[in-house]
Amino acid sequence: MKRLPFVALLSAVAMAVAVPATASAASSTIKPTSAGRSTTQSHGFGLLPPTHAVNRPAQRPRLAAAPVPAAVDLTPWTVPVGDQGQVNSCVTWSIDYAMLGWYSRREGHAGAPFAPMYAYSQIQASHGWSDGGAYVQDGLQIAEQQGIDTQADYPQGNYNWWTLPTPAQHVAAAANRTLGSAFLYQSWSQPPGDGARSAIEQSVAAGHPVALSIPVYPAFETLSPTSTPLSAADVASSSLLGYHEVLIVGYDASGVRIQNSWGTSWGDHGFADLAWDFVDGYSTDASVMTGFADVATPAPAIASVTPASGPLAGGTTVTIHGLGLATVDAVTFGTAPAASFTVVDDTTIVATAPPAAAEGAVQLQVSGPTGTGTAATPFTYVSPQVTSLLPPVGATRGGTSLTLTGSALQQVTGATVGGLPVTSLEVLDDSTLRIVTPAHVAGTVDVALQVGADSIPAGSFRYVAGPDVRWVTRPSSRVIVLHGSGLLAATTVIFGRHPARIIARTDRTIRVLVPLHAGAHRVRVQVRVATPYGTAVITPRARFRY
């Protein structure tokens, strides 16, 4: 049977670690010595730091050289967020509920959700029945040596930690054993440093969620859907509240995505982001497990597709991230096979989208000998759409810079204004492009974009002629009237070097107050009328004479 690449993943970490014996498998019900609920904290923590008794020397993470994707998302296979309440059972929630549940969904293994109290009750039997929390290795060892019973078969609920499993429940749990587990690093005495990021990226990229041990500060307790990734600066001056176990289910350049066990009212519906500087500077250990001991080779699965849209002509380079992709022998966009594809490794495929006959969403699938995986989000074929064109008017002489905004504009290869090709086209991004208008006679014309051989309407543009002054009248010594066309848009009238005050204007006339002129009598000056669409100059013979 083919396994997920666990052995290769752990070549950079030490696996020979000793673990303490767990509680007896005998069935027993023991009343707790206390209610087991803290009255001073809103959530249970419960992670115990290593001691000499558990015989786990500090282990620093090692920097790995293997390249990994810039981002990996394992959340498509997470189980629903649980709530440990105020019981200190974070270890079994993170490892035996969330992590084992992830493998159950990823590998098609029936049983999830699993019962966190199945393991936690046995851990408390060995720790003195005090709801005193657990060591990370406790949760890993029980999952590997016994397996974890399902919530359907183990009905004690999420908070009853004082009722041990029955012999029948031990038998049922054996069907849910893991094949192995290991620590990526343990670094309680000092920060793990950059090696933590490398080890976590290697694991998650290989398809293994990571159980992460962290200190809890007030800023962590108050994370919300709008919170930015929790950084080292957010906790630098805070009081330590305790230690906690969470599950890493993805990463990107900013940090890791975690699933917590404090219910959906915490964080982003039970999930949150931790910045890399927090992980590198504050996490204390990280651990992983394999899939189930009896699992067959799982079908390929798609976690993300980037980009999720492209032009009708095809040709878009699409990166597919997922798991079990090494054996994929077919990639399809709807019913059409990919124009080409390359299997990079077990987690990545790069495919070229084929052309499509019409706009719309199609199902993206990968197939191989073990089955077919389907992307949760379809791939959408789109044509360029223009939502605005500014400015809507310009000069007949051309040269107006138009900004078009919309969508899928990176497909544009050319443009016309009034049927004439533009003098310049600059595609800024997928939603913005700029064109420069050619010269054209006055009037309203259509703007069109070219995508290959297709022409797509993009709106209209109005050409406006520049001003024209044909003669001048002088109703008084200080007022003159300029007659012509295109004068309504006039912004300035200049007598020589002196601006005049515009009194009134229409498209055919402008009435202005002549500016004073300090100089010789009977001097003649040039008069210019400026508009956004051009400048008119009175001919020398018609110059104004002071």
C-alpha cells in the first residue's frame, strides 16, 4: 500500500523517543476528586511541559532544503470545530479529535468525529484523576497503540474525563490506530527559531497537519474574525496564562492557520492565524502522525486552484495544490482535458487550461489509478468586462488617456476608438488598462477591446473639437466679444500675457473683460482662447489693439 510521504518528511527529525505507559485498559468508573472545571479561566488549556519523568530531551528543529509551495491549505479536510469547555483536554482535542479526524476525512476512513475523552480519561487515570492536563506524547501514543474510539461509540460526551472506556470500546478503537508519530522539534528551554517554520512547511506541504504547542496570552484569547495574525509583538509584554495545543492546517508567507478547540465563537469560527515570528519565537514543540494503520492508498485530492478563472481562449497556467497528486494521469476542465499538465510532486500539479466555447464555471478534476479528486471551487471561464471608462470626452486631435476598469482585462490584446486603433495600450492589472485615443472627427464613437479575433464592446467616447475664433466685436472700451465655435468649454482667455475675466460664454461666443495693459498706446497683442480640447489663436490681422 502506498503511504503519504511520512518517512521522507521525518528524515530531518529524531523519531527514537521514549513515552510513559498509559493507564490500564481495564474498564472503570471513578468519581473525580473535584469538578474538574477551572473557575478562573474562560477556556481549558491543559498542555503539560516535558519533565525528566517523560524522558524527552530538547530537540531543535532542523532547516530542510526541499522546496515547498508558497502556501498550502489543508482545511478542506478538517472536522467541525469542537469545544473543550473548561476541561484541560487540549492535547486530546488537538491530536485525537482534530488531527486524527483530518486523516479520517482525507483518507476516506470511516469513524470521525473521534472522542477526545476516550484518551483523556485514561491519561487522567495515570495522572491522579485531577483534570491536570496531558503531555503531547500521551495523545500521540494512545492513538498509535490503541486507536481512538468514535464519538458515536463512546457516548460520554466532551467533558466526562472520569469514566474509563469499556473493553468493547477498546476493541472498537483498535480500528482507528495510527501507523506512527514523531516530534518535528521540542524546544521548551529556548525559542525554536527559523527551523520551526521550515519543519512545519515541510510537514504541511507533504500532507501532514502539525500539532503545535504554544503559550497562551490574553491576545490569543481575544482573537476574532477580523484579527490580523497573532505576532510576537502582540504578546511581548503580556502575562502568561498557560500552555495549549492547537492544530496547524495550513500556512502562507504570513504564518500558519490553526484549528482550535474553543468552539466557533472564538477566532474566525474556531480558526485563527499565527504569524511566523510568534511560531519561531514562542512555540515549544511540534508533532505529527501518519494516517491510519489499515488505510489503502487514498484518492488524489485538490485543496486549492490558482488562479480560479481564465479566458475563453484557454492558455491559463493553473497551479493545483492538494495531496496524492503524484499518480495523477489526467486533468480535466469540465469535459475537456487540460491542454497540458506537469506533475511537480505529490502536492502540486501545473496545468494549462484548454479553450472553452462559452463563459461559465466548469468542474476541475484530477484522476489517477486510486480515484478522482474534484476542486471545491470551480474554474471559471470569463471574458473581459468594462465597468467604467474615464474620461468620457476628449479632443478631436487625439492623445486623450482613457482609463478602463472592469474584470479579466489582462486578456486584452488591442483596442479601437471609433474604429481606429489606439496609439497606446497598457494593461496595468486584471482590472485596469489604459489606452490613448487616436485623432478623430467630432462626435460620439464606440470603444472596443480585442481579445484574439474577438471584439468586445467597452463603452463610448465623445470627441470634442477645439475652439475656433472667427471675428471679434467690441461693445464697449473694456468689453469685447469673441465669435466662433467650441467656446463653451473655454477655461482661459489670454491677452498677450494677461488673463481676461470671462463674463459670459456660449458655444459660439465669449464675453470677456479686457485686462489692463501697462505699456505703449496702440499696442497690438495676440488673444488666445484655451479649452481642454485645444487652443484658438486670433489671426495676426485680427489681433486686439489697446
